[in-house]
Amino acid sequence: MSAAKTLQKLLSENTIVVISKSWCPYCRAAKQRLQQLNLNFLAVEIDSDPEGLQAYIRQTYNHSTVPAIFIHAKLLGGNSDLQAHPNIVGLVNQTD
């Protein structure tokens, strides 16, 4: 499956998707923050990245680092964007 189709499928099936690398401290911090907020999310570890998800995200969203955090299929950004957002729970709970 292509990176585009893989990401599209992940985003359509999950409210929050975190594209992550297991060794990355910023990824760990983002996942920990989401857990602290009791938010369900899918973490996709791309340590080997055989489908080229990171390159696809870089090309499509101009986001070149991990984590890449998507909420309602829209790129929020990375860990600093998550930590700085004033109301992640409200954003997740939006239905529009």
C-alpha cells in the first residue's frame, strides 16, 4: 500500500494519529501528554518506515519531524504544538 493510502486509512479510522519513532523523546512526550488527558490515539511507530510515511508527510504537509500529530485528519503539528495548544480536549471533541 502506498504511503498516501496508508495515511488516509489511518486518519479515516482514528480521531488522533501520532506518527512517531520509538526512540524519540519528543514523541514520547507527546504520547504521554495525550495519555495524561485520557485521549485515545493511535501511535504509528515508523522506526524503519518501509512505506515512506515520513517522506510523504514532509512532502504533503511540509512537516519534516516526528512526531506528526493529526487530529480529525488535520495536521496539528509536533510535540511543541501539542504542548502549547490551549484546549486539545476541546479540539478532539469538536464534531464539525
